Amino acid sequence: MTIENCRHNIDNIDAEILELLDRRAAVVREIAAIKLAAGMPIVDERRERKVLERAARGVSRKPDAAVRIYREIIREARDMQIEVQCELALAGEAI
């Protein structure tokens, strides 16, 4: 395999990752609305621990790197949920 082939494979994988992150973000926004309606806090430390544990177990190489990446994904999800709360507040929906 050539370097060009490898880079093409990486580009395709990156496109899949980005699509999955976009899908995940849509679900995160739905969860934010559900949490808001139920009066639940944005941060669920127990759930976050489970996600990080699953990330560490889900890779055969570099589990620490997977955990670092997922910490960032979780941070972004929190930020998205805060944005949803702000959007709903601006739209006049109760918080």
C-alpha cells in the first residue's frame, strides 16, 4: 500500500468520524431538552464515568488516548447542552 492509499483511507475514516460526531451532537441536544424538561442537571458524573470506562475498554491500543479524546467529547456535549438551555431561554421556554 502506498502513502497516498493510506491517506485516502484516513480521509474516509475521518469523514465517518465527523458524521458520527454530528449524529452524536444531535442526540446530545435532544438529551439537553429532556433534562431541562425534567429539571435534571446537565452533568451526570456517573454516566460520564461509564462513557470513559467504555472508551478505555473499546480500544486495543492507547486506552489513555481514547479516554482523553472522550473527555473532550464530553466537554463539548456539556457545552452543547448549556447552549440548548440558553436557546430555550431566549425562545421564552421555561428553565
